[in-house]
Amino acid sequence: MTRRFFYGYWILLFFFLCQIFWNGLIMYSFSFYVNPLHEEFAWSRAGIMAIITIVYLSIGVASPLIGRLNSYYGEKNVIAVGASLLGLGFVLISTVRELWQFYLFAIFLGLGSAAIGVVPASAVISNWFQKRRGWAIGILGTGIGVGGFAVPPIVGAFLIPTFGWRNTCIISGLLTALIITPLSLLIIKSKPADMGLQPDGAEKIQKNDETPPTVIHEADLNLKMASRTPAFWSLMIALAAFTVANNAIFQSQVPYLQGVGFPLVATASVMSLSGFGSGAGKYFFGWLGDHVQAKYILVIGIGAQVTAITMLMTMKSTMPVIILIVYAIILGVSMGCWLPFMSLAVSRSFGLVSYGVIFGLMNLIFMCFGAAGPVVAGLIYDAYQSYYWAFILSYALHGIALLAILLVRYPKIRVGTTT
């Protein structure tokens, strides 16, 4: 008998597309708007680029709320509204005349991105995939890398030069709203049980009259219960420390490399290779998560990133180009650990009952501390005219993250029968 195509793969493909849209159109492409905006309004570069910080913070603040809204109204409805809001944000930005309007409409981008981003995606995918959950989360994360690789050339080399930045915003907004919104309503089913299916496409579970005397289950904890466990706070500390260090290095590498003599084309290649490595890293760490505890994903990611920092600190423009390529790929792969780690750590530590809320809270930490990383590195450079102490701080933060994650012990619920 031929097995039917597992519907969970359609769910995964849809969320893969969502990650391409919001990451490709905003996080990886928005820098192409800087020069046109500066030329038209004479706004400062820092003032224009502040939109990325606002988007980051908006996504972070909205993430726990999105988790709760998913529980009340269902993921497909929240995603549909979010895609429409994201599209509206782009269209509104196309009308700006003042910088404060730019900042205000950036909040729309952040809220919409949160609603179609990794919080609802990982929650639904965790319901549909159990044995291959890490693999599925890895595929989801690869969508971020594909967005970073495929979309920027279209936006920066074709749309903006051909149609102008305002029309490019309108096109981006309409595409997002008209594609993601209806697909969400048509495709998304929150749980396989909604279609009479089992996770991973398995056959119906065999029911036995008797339950073994002692069975170990994954914990199913709500936010209040989870916050009382040491694992919750260890995960939060590890994520916060890693995220500050990660973003500080990622956003500082271009000016640092230019400062030691690398040309602009070389530093641009580093960013591209880092994006490619990040996509590959998400897939690798997702696969790995099906075979090891989630905390070891972060342990390996920390090790790779410390290696990359060490290479960066010793980089000279006279070194062979292969050294720069290896550095960029190692850094990118290390950056790919965050999504598989966060998703699997939450689902395996606390279960799926309050997954959306807990993961949303972790995403708040990730986004807010991520926004702080480049600022901290910049302040250190302004004070010392060198990134040396920013690198040292990153070493220290990685040490804190490593210690915190190794202390994680997963809570379990022991269920037994009475005799």
C-alpha cells in the first residue's frame, strides 16, 4: 500500500517560505535603502539604520504576546493578520516624509515579522514532527539563510535601481500580504490531530489496556511551572550571554576587517559567506538535535564561535584568502545554532503545552540582547579606538553561556499507575 504524502511537509514548506520573506526583505535587504533615503532626505546613516534596532526590539517584545495569541486564536489566523500587517508596514514606509514616521512604521514591520516568524513556525512544526523535530527545525532555519542569499540581489540590484525605493516597498508589501496571508488560511493546521493524523506521518498509536508501572514522559509545563525550574533560568542566561557576544562580533567584523586592510569587496564576501554558513549551520544543528541533547548544540556553537573570534583577532590582510573564507564559514555555521537550540531546548525541557509563550519569551531575550550586542561593541571601540576589548568581552560572555548551559538539567514528569 502506497503511503500518502505527509501533510506536515506542506506545513514545513509554508513556514520555510515565511522565513524567506521576512528575513530576506527586511533583515538582509534593508541596508539597500540607506543610500536612497540619505540622498532624498539627508538623514544621518545612524538615524536610518536605527530602524533595524526598532524592528529587532518590536519582534522581541511582540514574541511572548504572539505565543499567547496563537493559543487563543490559532496560528493560521495570527499569521494571516501578521502578514497583512507586515505588508501594510512596507506600504506605509513608502509614504514617509519625516524620520519619526520611519520609526513608527518600523514597528509594523517588527510586529508582522514576529507573527509570521519563528515563534508560530516552530510551535506548529514541533506539533507535526516529533522523532524528526530537529531535522524539521533545521529546514525551517535554512529558510532564513535562503532569504539572505536569494532576496538581497533582487532588491538591491534590480527592484530599487529600476523602480525606486518607494515602489520597492510597495511591491514588497503587496507580495507579502497577497502570498502569505491566503496561504496561511489554506495550509496551516496547528496539529496533526486536526486532520486525524499522527506526528511524523506515523500510523495510529496502538492503545493498550494496561500502562507500564513506570513511564517517563517529556515534561509538559506552563510558563509559571517552567519559570520555577533551574533549567529555565540557565537557558535564559546562556541564551542572553551568547546572543550579545554573537551579534557584537557579527556586526563588528566588517569595520574591523577594513581597519586591518581588507578591501570592501572582501568584507562583503565575508558577510555573504557568513549568511551561507548560517543556513548550513541551522540545517546541521537541527539534524544534530535529533541525536543529542539540545544543550550540546549550543556547546558546539560556542566552540565554533570562539574559534572564529580567535581567527578574526589574528587576521591580517596579507594572509591567504582561504583563511578569510574558512573564518567566514566557521562564524556562519556557529551562528546557525541558535534556532535549533532554542526550539529543541524549550520543547524537550518544558513540553508543548506552553511552547509558544515560553519560546516567545526566549525570542524576546534573543532579540533584545541581540540588539544590544553591536551597541556594546561600538561603545567599546569609541572608548578605546580598538575592538580588542570587545573580543575579550565576547570570550567572557561565551564562557558564561557555556557554564550556564552545562548546568541545565531537563525536568521530567514521572507518571505511574496505582495498584
